[in-house]
Amino acid sequence: MLFVCYLFLLFLLLYGARVAPAGQFFGDALSYESDLPLRGFFMLLIVFHHLSQLLTDPGSLEALQGIGILCVSFFFFQSGYGLMKNTLRKTGYLRGFLHRRFCKLLLPFFLCNLIFVCVNISLGTVYSPVRLFKCLTGLELVNTHAWFILTSALFQAVFFFIFRFVRGQGTRYFLLLSFQIAYACFCMRKGSGLQLFEGPWWFNSSSLFFIGVLFAGYEAPAVAFFRKNYRLLAGLCPPVFLLFYNVSVFAIHAFPYPSGEISALSAGMLKSWFDLGWQTLAVTSFCLAVTLFTLKVKCSNRILLFLGKISPELYLIHGLFIQLFHGQLILLENEMLFILSVLVCSIAAAAVLHIPCGAAVRFLQTAAVPARFALPPGTKKG
């Protein structure tokens, strides 16, 4: 019965899709408008990924238990690519950047923290004043899925400071790559857990942010190469991805990431870098496959566009309904009913939250911003 979920996802992806004629490619394959439906699709996959991890008998959905790293890598790639593309294309884009981007990222984050805390309190959780402050501000994760928002905000802030104040494109790339490596090392040393920077998910897909930035910087020759060698690349990319992904899964099981804090020069750190190396190859080849796919196939329908628009809220709120229907409020033992209940409630709640979040973001982005941070006239906001 759970196999129906795959049919639903496949139908949702391909319904309304268009294929470029033979020998031709879509010129806007990597644009925001083209990526928005894919955002919605991958966000839905992330929800299914988290659901599959809690099923007593996942059955056919067991394949989705390890797909989260791939979906998140797409978002990191898209984020890095979009920021670099806008920086190169829009004069003065980095002026007021933190104000614009942090409003969009952190307003839904803080609102969902408040909702999680209020629901937990109503169901009997007791918070000390200090812990309440930490949970509301994100110093303690009341919603463990929110790690991606914090990581994304951190990487975007680093991107801003490097590309705003450092001269020389090569130096900028070097500094961003150096931060990427230092960030992964810092997270590895903390080991696995459920709080800030604890766990491999904090860093094992974030390398795609740097790759997205690099790709945007060399997009023209890269896309020309892809188009010229499309058949060869399209034939090689899927098996190469499957090879890297399966080896990365084997590496994780053979040399699991350490659970506690480790020394920078320990054997555990070497094992972590070994795992990360294979995971980086897997997520990079996956995003390459997605890029090749979008050059020939444009996926778009109203459902995917809608899910793409509410994807930040959907990402942040679906964990609440997972915990509510998995025992905090009620235990739905029927697994299909559990999946449907979480999906329906999460999408409905995300749609509702998107309205005030969008309005607040627009207000704060257009409110009194110092003139030195404002975008030049005629420049669109990113």
C-alpha cells in the first residue's frame, strides 16, 4: 500500500512537464522560475524522508530513509548558485543583503519556534525561563529539523562578508572553500547529537553551497560543455551517481561518524573525512544529474509551484505534526493514515503561515532601511 506514495510522487513530478525538442535545451533551466517547482518536489521528498524514518514497517518507503542528504544538497546548490548569480548580474545586490535574506530566512524560523513551544507547553512540557529563551531564539533546537535554516543563514552571511569586502574572485573562492572545510571540521569534532552543529547532517551536504557558487561563476562554459556532450553525460551521470551513493552508504556503515567529541588528529576524524569525501561525491553527482535533467525537461504544475512557494514554512512546521501524531498528542498506528495526516496538516499549516510570514518579510524589507544599504533604483530584490 505504501508503494502508492511513489506513484503519487512520480505523477506529481511529471504532470504538466515539457520536454525540449531533440537537439534543443531550455535556456532558463537554472532560473528561479524553473527551480521553484523542483523546490516543492524535493521539499515533499524531505517530508516523506522524515516520515519513513518513523514507520514501524517502512516497506517500500525504506528507500527514502537515506534520501534526505540528496534533497538538502539541491537546496544548498540552489542557494549558492542563486546568490552568486544575483551578485554577478545585479548592480549593488549585496547592499542590504543581510537585511533582506535574514528576514526571509529567520522570520518563519522564529515563528515556528514559538508555535512548537506553545504546543509543547499546552501538552505539559515545562520550560525554565532560560530554556524558554534558548528555544525561542534557536540557541536550543526545539525543532531539530531547523538545522538547515541556521546552516543556510550562516553560509549566506559568510558569502556576504567575503563577496562584499574581499577583492579578487580567486581569493573569494579560496576563502569560501576554506570556511566550508573549517565548518565541516568544527561539526565533526562536536560529534552526533540533536543540538547546534551536532550530527553529520549539519555538514554532509553543505559543500554544494560552494559548488553552486562556483558553478554560477563559470556557468556559461559549463552549460556549453553540458549541451555539447549531453548524451554522454546523461548516460554516465546516473550510474556514476548510483556508484558514489552506494559507496557512501557502505562507508557510513563501515566507518560510522563518531557519536561524541573527537580530536582533530584522531582516527575518528580521519574516518569522518573519509565518509564526507564519498558523500560529497554522491551529492555532487546527484545535483549534476538534476541539472542535466532540467536542461531537457521542465517540470511545472500548480501543485509543485504552490509547494515551492511555501517550502520554508513546510520544512519548518511538518516536524510538529510528526511529533503530535507519533505519540505526543495521539499515536496513529495505521501508517498510511499517519502519512496522510502529517501531509495534509503540514501543507495546510504551511499555507496559513506563509501569509503572515510573507507579509512581514515584505514589510521589513521595504521598511526604513538606511540609504547606504538600499538597492540602487531599478534593481530587483533577490
